[in-house]
Amino acid sequence: MLLLDIDGVLNPFAATCCPPGYAEYDLFPGEEPVRLSRAHGEWITNLSGAFEVIWASAWGRHANLLLGPVLDLPPLPFVDFPPVPFPPVMKVPSVIRHLRNRPAVWIDDVITAEARTWAAGRGIPTLLLEVEPAIGLTRPAVDLALQWAARHIRA
């Protein structure tokens, strides 16, 4: 499985301006625009060949409604998180319940100490990829996840 966060990963909200290759979308009226790169849709499609891609974001079901059309993605499953706002550490129990005993890559802009401890002690192949929220998801990170899948997941 590949758990994919949105804000800070697909939406580089911490960038001082909209980065090259991104466009701003008013997906939440009255809030900051969401910065998205259409390349991410292609990359997520690439990742879907090796993983079951799952939204791991507070966006929940809104990810499919709002991002799917922009990134040309089919509906993806999502992890149920507590109601927003919640601290990043609260993602860990929901992720544990969702993954159970399956190998996984988790891409997020905030990988907590609790997530690192859990991953290190799992005994099941787990890769945590922390993304810089001013840069977002990059092709090298996608390639790293795909290389990891080739080594750890049976076809």
C-alpha cells in the first residue's frame, strides 16, 4: 500500500509563491488556494501499478471529489482520520488500523517520532518518505517508492 498525504505533499503550501509547474485552484472558498501539479496525476498513476494508493490526508473523501478531476485520477480509498483539526501524531493509530500487516510506503510532510517508532518496530517492510512542504512531491521520491516496491512487494 502507498499512503499519500495531500497538503505539503501534492499541495506545497509552504512555498512563498506558486512553484513552476503548479497552478492554483480555489477548491475551498475563502481559504488559501490549493497548488497542484498535473504531473502528480501521472505519477500517482505510475505508483498505482505497484501499490494500492490510498489518501492519508485530513481531506478524506474530499480528495476524490476535489483532486480526482484536476489530476485525472479515479476515486481512491482513504484512511479515516479524526475530525480536523488534529495533531499529526493522531494519524498513526488510523494508519495502523488501515494497514494491519501489509507492507507500505507512507509519503507525508510530517513524519512524527511516533510514526518512525511504529515503522521501525513493525517487522513488516515499511518506508516513510518525508516531503518538504515548500517543495512537495518530486519525481525522485516517486522513483524511490517504485524501487522500494520492486524489492519488497511480490507481484
